[in-house]
Amino acid sequence: MNSVAGIPASPRSMHANAMADVHALSSPARNDVQTAFALHQAERYAAAAGAYQALLDRDPTDPTVLHLFGVMHQQCGHSQRATELIGRAIELRPDAAPYHANLAEALRALGRYEEAAESCRAALRLRPDYPEALNNLGLALYELRRYDEALAQYDAALEQRPNFAMAQNNRGTALVGMGEKERAAEAYRAALELDPKLALAHANLGQLLADDGKLLEGLAHCREAVRHGPALPAAHNNLGNVLRALERWAEAGEAYAEAVRVQPDLAVAHANAGLTLLRQGKAADALKCFQRASELAPDDPDVWRQVGQAYAEADEWAPAIDCCRKWIELKPRDADAHNSLGWACQSEGRHHEAAAAYRRTLELSPDHLDALLNLGSLHEELGAMSEAETCFRQAETGHPRSPMPLARRAMPARGRLSEADRDRLRTELYRPCARVARMNLLYALAHVADARGDYAEAAACLEPANALAHEQRRSRYETYDRDEHSRYVERLMAAFTPEVFQRLAGAGHETAQPVFVFGMARSGTTLVEQVLASHSQVFGAGELSFARRAMNTLPPAPEQPGDMAACLAGLNGADVRRLAQGYLDAVEELIDCERAERVPAHRDCPRNGGPG
């Protein structure tokens, strides 16, 4: 779940600083500036801009007007112009601490974080007892990922002003960055005690609670955030996040749309909207959202994480890999990024790259649960069953409260699983657990029972497991239409006519190596493959996904790209040779790996840790 709530907000100090500047003026100049500033405060920005410009036309060296006009530009989102105006004011009056503090906010908005921090320090050298400047310095340090230093600045601001609610909120955000989520929740609650209407604190606390699985409590805070801060994009974005976690897709989409309406360049809201559309089965619309998000924030690793997740859910693994690599480029020590790269590579059949990515994940985070499970499943796919079991047992040791490692170990063990472990599977089903974990436990217990001839227990487990799998697909709009599938099969049969085979006879790869092709999923493929692979010169390989990938790379007919018959009509010998070479290359990569106990990759139950 991604959010902009973690982005701290500056205090509403710009107006306060500017007002002090106005009061310091002498009459009659004060009256003219007060008029312009009153328009500014009333958010009548066009009229205020005209008034400020008239004052500058009269005296272009007035530091007060330059400062105020710069503040207004910053508040309207024109940060570059704000730095020019406030910078000119500082040249004329370098001893004005508020000018330096406000320049820092404009620089921070431009991503010039080091300069922003230095501007804050300049303000503090002029006025050490300046909580707003301490808070702004914390904001700049936060953006530089120096969370502990940012926290120290917020603490110092609160020492000077104990009722500084926004600094308390920003404390919470720094603590989230440090991984101290319980202390962060305490800080957000403290901010709300100081200011119950502080929308950003509600949004931050709501997101934090939702991330901890407390969805309804988080939803209540996110709704309060929207009520008190309708113009705050983070409030709408985080409300969407919680609604999405509750699988209330339409409401989530409305929340993200409002976040984008309030701030059209909010990349994370575009990405979140894309995820929601994807769950509603609107892949084309979702892709547009993801493309827009990556255009708006090409240097935001969270955006690339989400775009990669979207491609993964659409089974578009090559672009998912590219997104993961971009994510890693931006956050090279993010263990989740390397794990997601491994998952994408594994799904694409690039097993060596997948293994390297998982190992890098475990170097960065030795007990990373998803990486251990995914590396185990990779070994399992490649027939290295002892290595797979080692990974699953390591995951059990590092995560004794998670049922997933035992379920994953039980799947390949089947009848070899100990009776004690079988009882543990049963016991785990009586404990509260997530839907995916329960589904995996049921499938694992069904496999073990089936291997032991206990068909009644196997059936009793498969029925609720299949119901959970169906509900999961339904919630993601991944429906199965039997009639539509029958029509698809009929189109395939109609497309692959005897004439097609006769025309392409002899085309293909010139290798003499025999390839056995047999079976559809669940038709006895595993049994036949094991019989064949028992011969010393036969290797059981050739994933089911390879055939699908080959079909997806058939050259489309220019005028009828979705018509299978038209596509095959244009297929020639060179195309067939290319497809054959691609298949053999993929199989050769498998042959290079360990050959023991190979089984086809049927995907009996969902794996873990896709991008995002």
C-alpha cells in the first residue's frame, strides 16, 4: 500500500512570518502592503498578484513586497519564481530570518534539499528560538532520508513550542522512516490531541493503522482527514488506499480521482488509481494511469514499484522486470525491490537472474520471508528439492508465527511429510490467518492427505481452498466463463487446420534433439513426464508457460491482430524457426540446473512476493 501521507507538510508559518513583516512597516506604505496582503490571505490570488506587482512597479527594491509576492508564488505552486523573489528579498535584507525559512520551503518543493537545509540553518543563526525554521530543517533532512537528524529538529521545535501540532505530526513521519511504527502512531495521536482537526495527522495515522491491518480504525481516521482537509491530496489518496485494502474498488477509485483533481501532478495517486482499475478488470485504463505516474515521477521508486506490480498482475513480465530494475536503481538497498525482481525473472523463466536477485535480497535482509519462500519455490521448479526444503525450513526458523513456510514445505513433501507436521498444518487452520495463508494451508493439507490415501480429508480441504481461490479471483475481477473458454478452444481448433500444418511442414529448428509434446494441464502430464524422465537420456523440462509465451509472440495479422486464423495464415518458416529457437533456449537454461525430481510448473497454489 503506497501513500503520500508519509510526506511531511510544512507548518502554516509562511503567512505568520509574512504578517510580522507587514506589521513592521511604517505608514503609509504599511496600508498599501496590508491591502495586498489581505487579498493574499483571502486566497484572492489574482487580485493580490496585481496589487503586489503594482507595489513593485513603484519600488522594485522593496524587500517586504518581494518576500510576500514570493510566498504567494510558493503557495500557488510556482516554486522557481518564489525562489527568485525571496532570494532577491534576502539580498536586500539578509538579516530577516523568516525570508531564509520561507526560501527553504520553496527550495524543498524544487527538490533542492541540501540548499533548503542550509537556508534553514541561516534562519536559525539569525534567530535560534525559531521553531518554524527547526521544523522546516527537519523537513529538508527528511527528504534527504536523514531521519534521525530530522527527528532531532522536530524535537527541538517542540521544546521551543510544546503545542506545535505539525511538528509532532512530522515527528511521526520521521519515525516511520526509521521503522519505528509504534512510536510513530503515538506521535500522530499526540499531534491530534494538540489539534483534533489536523487533517494530515489523521491521514498519516489512518494509513499507518491500515498498514497494520486495522482497516476499519484506519478508515475512520482517513474519513476525518478528508472532512477536515478536503483540499489535502494525501487525505484522499490514503482514504483510497484503505478502501482498496477493503476491496471497495469503486469507492477507492473515487477517492483517488479526487486526489488527482486536487493535485493533478500527484504521481502516487495516479499509480494507486491504476491498481484499482486493474482490480476491476480495466487493464487498458490502468496502464494509462501507470504511464502517467511514471512520467510525473520518474525518480520515485514507489511509482516504479507500483507500475511493476501492475505489469506483474497482467502477466507482462518483461516490462515488470524493467520496472523492478528502475526501482533498484533508485533504491539499491531495498530488499523488497530485489525480491520483486527475482519474482518477475522467475515468472519469465529467467531462473539464473531470479536466483541472483533472491540471494541479493537475503544479503540485505537475511530473514526476508518472501525471498526465502520464492527461492525455495525456484529450487522446487528446477528439481533441487533438498535446497527447496532448506529454504522453507530457514523461513520457518526465522518466522515461527507464519504458517506459509510449513505450507510451502508440505506441498512438495506430500506423503513424506511427518505426522507431527501434518498435525501442525491442521492446528494452523484453527488460528486466525489471512485468506491467502489459509488457502495455502488447505491446499498443502489436501496434497498430503491425497498422497497418503486419505481422500476424504483431501476433498474436505480442497472444497474450501477452491472456494477461497475463487473468491480471490472474483475480488480481482478474474472471472472464468465456461462458454467463453469453449469458444476460445473452438477458435484454436478452427485456426490450426491441416492446411496450416501442411504448409509449414519441415519448418522449424534443424536440431535432431527430440522434443516430446503431450498433455494439457491436469491431464496426467506429471505422470507421463516422470515416466519419460526416468530414462537417463531424457530430461523433464519444458514449462507450460513456455507454450503460452510462444503463442503470445506469434506475429499478429496487420489488419486483424486479434484473429488467430489470420495470424496463422501469415506465419512463415522463419517465424517458426524463431519460436523453436526461443523454446530450446529456455529449455537449455533449465537443463543447466539440477535435474533431480523434476515436475512441471503447474503452480498448485499461489507463490509469494510479486512486484510491490
